[in-house]
Amino acid sequence: MADRTTGYPSVDKPWLKYYTEEQINAELPKYKIIDYLERQNKGYSSVQRCKLR
């Protein structure tokens, strides 16, 4: 029986059935979301920046 479950979602990971193998094994970003947002919004210097860190 290949479909046996342990009853522990952290072990069984039932949410993975909605993703392809490619999506599951995709490389994750190596930077924080705040760094991404800062890089994407460099051209908007007229907007006052708040301290987010």
C-alpha cells in the first residue's frame, strides 16, 4: 500500500499533491522580500521611504 499515511500532516505533506515535481523542487530565492522590494522601487525616490528594518 503506497497510499498509507501517518496521520501527521507535517510528515504526510498532503498539500504537495497540488504541485508538480518541478514546482516542489524549484530553487528558492536567496534574498529577503524587503531586499527585492527595495531593488524594484529604486526609481521612486520622490516617495518618502519609511524605516522597514
